Amino acid sequence: MIIMMLTSLALAAVQPPPPHAQDAPPRDARPGTTPSGVAVVRGRVLAADTGKPLRRARITLTGPELGREGRSTSTSLDGRYEIADLPAGRYTIRVTRSGYLPLLYGQRRPLEPGKPLQLLDRQAIDHVDFSLPRASVISGQITDELSEPVADVQVFAMRSAYFSGRRRMVAVGPPARTDDAGEYRLTGLTPGSYFLMAALRETWTVTENGVERTMGYAPTYAPGAVSLTDARRVTVAVGQSAGNNSFALMPGRAASVSGTAADSLGRPLASRNIMLMQEFGGPGFGMMMMGGQATTAADGTFTIRNVSPGSYKLVAQATRDTQSSRGTVLEVATQLVTIDGADVTNLSLTTSMGWSMDGTVIADTGAPPDGAPGRFGVAARLVDPDLGAGPGGAPPPPPPPGAPGGGAIPDSGRVRDDWSFSVAAVFGAARVRAIVPDGWTVKAILQGGRDISDTPVEMKSGETLTGVQVVVSSRVTTVSGQLLDERGAPLVDGTVIVFPDDASRWSDDSRWVRAVRPDQQGRYQIRGLPPGEYLAVAVDYVEEGSWNDPEYLESIRRHGQRLTLREAESRSLSLKPVTP
């Protein structure tokens, strides 16, 4: 079994907040209590269940003024922390401690995004305190169909979320693995309801009426179902340990997967590895498990035998020498396959080196942007990540040192010192996305005289989209204001969502959709939206990332307050939270 795991700081954004995260806004000291040009944040971290101080809790501040790394410190024996010498700005604060749930400043409920902390020049803000709840636990035992315990089973906690362009069942963090007694323990869970799913790559043979068959285990949901519709939810409260969630794996007939693989020139792939991968992932987490593999024959044919029931991604890789400056490149083919007991035959895989893109970044003044090129970037976001080559649709990783070929070029997407860029290994239709620092916005992405900022682009294998010009501007739009309650008083909690009136622009990773939470005074600010017609809505609570879901946006459209944004225009808007 091969397992590849990807984690990122994005996981912090989906961890739910504990109750009583912030019982009251932090108290602001009067300006002048610290030297000119610097500011301080101080606070204390306590255990929510006991009220005792937590030492060794990690406090991390991030914000545009601090660069990518941010600033961090740990709490002392009495749970206190201080981060000094901070420039004025709006910061995100995250607290982590083993055995407890991570918490973002301002979180009140599970899966809610954090709030910014507005810090003024020479300001000291005290009592930015956190009460960390203990993580929840789900445990149980996995057995086979004869009630015998099974070791080395991967057990996942899963929930429904909008992820990679559609609502789907996603894994919440890494799985647990059963021990020799079949026992598993899923830790670090936030309060909520989960589906439990167990997976095991193991096959065996049985003989019935003189006929030998190969069997395997299908991905099984508690309390012992192969279909999610028959699965049972397990609900845990804050810090709760829910035991006795035991269930048996469901056996099914294994099958074979066969076909032919060729490279982008139509030549058979000989002596190449063909893999079946099972993919599990969610926001901030991705994992692929090997489901089977085979080596192609001289004519490119392959057969992967004894594949357990389940859904897989079939992956073929090959290297090919080119006459271009790219030299030897890695080619990839993927196809989704479902095994339900019947053999899958006559598959045809044709690898592609993907397409690439070359261009430059330029300011709307016609000159290079006034800033460091390294703070800008360009990416190609797949329209359908499920068909991508790697976990979550990412490009395949480059081969190990000394191996021929390569996936994405080492500086793919990086803006060079001369403001040029190259993006390589794009496998499928994609939207071009530019990453710009705070204070900048993408005005247009031009190619051949047309704006492709929001248009999916797809090229043939080996082709390069040249002459791409990413036009950025420091003349940014601003939508700001304050949240108000029913009596017109400032409200410090809620989420503001601004999205286009044109539903065709409601897509995953849309540059037209933004969501923010207010700071400790109830003020919010959104900068850098493209000029256009928008709707603005404030809601009391929304799950992180749900504002990318077109169905959710449609449900709140009727509550929207209309506004028009022109280039570099600032609009002020007071909003009252609504109930969708």
C-alpha cells in the first residue's frame, strides 16, 4: 500500500471554534503606551473545560504586513503570551495546542472563519484571550464479516462540504489505522456529525461449486453499508469521546481493469507502470492510496487484477523527449473507474504532457508593477479537479533526483525578476488566476486581444498559450462599512458576503466573490473586487468556503443589497445580518 499525504495551513480555516471563544472584545490600550511605529498584542490561553492556563500553546499572527511567515510565540507557564514590534494592520490570529482544537480569533461556531484584529500604530491590545476546547474523539472496532477483528484498516471521519467545485463527502483530516485488535481512534475532531468510512486493500480467494473467485472489501460506512444512503451519522459534542462505533467490513467480488496505453504521439507505452489510486481529501488535506498496479506490455496493453470494489483514478505516466527547450517531459493520463464486481475492459489511455502558458505581468500604466516580483504569481486552476493528475487535481510531482523527465517546471507560476512567468503541466481545461499582494488587483488577463480572466482555457498536449499578459492595477475598489443589529447599534459578529449579480460568475475560486468577518469594532473591509454589479449580504453564520457554492449564493440572493463598483471606487455599506 502506498500513501501520499498533503497538508497545509488551510486546515486551520476549517477547524471549528470552541464555545466561549471570545466572551468579550479585547480591551484596547490608549495609543502612546508603546514606542512610535510599533504595536503589541497580549493575551492568555486557557482550557475551556477547566479554565486552567495552557502552557506551550502556539500563537501565530499573519497579515500582509508580516509577509508569508507571520510571527509566532508560545504561552508561558501561566498561559500568557505577547507579540510585540508589530506594524499597524489587520491580522489573523491562530492558536494551537496538542490535545485541543485549533482556534482562530473571533470564531464562535464550528467551521466559521476567523475575524481580523485591527491593530493601530503604537497600539497595545490586551486581553486577546482564547479558551481552547478539548478535541472530540470517535472510537470503535472494525471486524470482518465473521466478526473477527481486522488490523491496518484506514478509518475516515467524513462530512459534506463544498470542495473543488461541488458539494461532496470529504475526509476530515488524516485517517485512523486499526491495531491488531481491530480498534481505531479518530482524534482531533471538532464537534459535529460525521459519517465513518473504512477502507482496506486486501484480497483473498474462495471456491464455490468448483469455481474460484477473488474477493475484496468495499469501502464500508458505519454501521456496515456500502452505500452512503444507508450510512449512520455519529455526532460528537465538544471534547466528547464517542466509543463503541464498531462495524464490519463488507466483502465484494474483486475485478480486473484492463486496456491499452499510448503516449501523445500514439506510440504504445511499453514497460510503464499503470496505477489505480483511491483519493480521499478535503479542505487542507489530501491523500491517495494505491489500489493496484500493473506494467504495460510491449504493445501497451495492461491488466490490473484483484481490484477491490470502490471508486478509483487510473493513472499512467511516461517520459518523452521533445525537440523544444523543455527537453524530456513527463506525460500523464487519468481516467475515473468504478469497480462493482464486474471486470472493466477495453480502456484506452493516451498520455499528455499537458499544456503550458507563457506571459508577463504588467501594470495598467504600461510599466512594470511597483513592487517585488516574488509577491506576484500566476496559476491555472482546473475546471474539473477530479480529472487532474494528482491529489485534488494538482500536477504530478517531479520525479526523484536522477530520474528522467519532470512534471511542473521548478518555477512554474513564479513571476521572475523581468516580470515574465511560465506555467507548465496543465492537464485539462483551466481558468488563469493571478496572485497579487494586498493593495493590487487584477484588471485583465489578455491573450490575443481578448480578456480570458474568467474564461476556461484548454490547449492540446504540448501546446503553449503564449503572449499572456496579466494586467494589474494599484487602483483597487473598496467595500467597507459596519454591521448593525436591529436597533442600529454596531454588531461585532457575522459574515459579510459580496458576490456578483451575474450568476455565471459564481464559480469555485471566483475572483468576483468575497467573504469577510468584521473586526472588534464591527467594521469590515473588502478590497480588490473587479468593477461591476454586486449584491452584499450579511449573515450571522456561514461555513468556511460555502460562499463558493452557487446553490448557497442563490439562497441568499433575495436578501442582497445592490451596489455598483467602478474602478478604484470606495463604497460604504451598513448591513444587518439576515437569516437565509
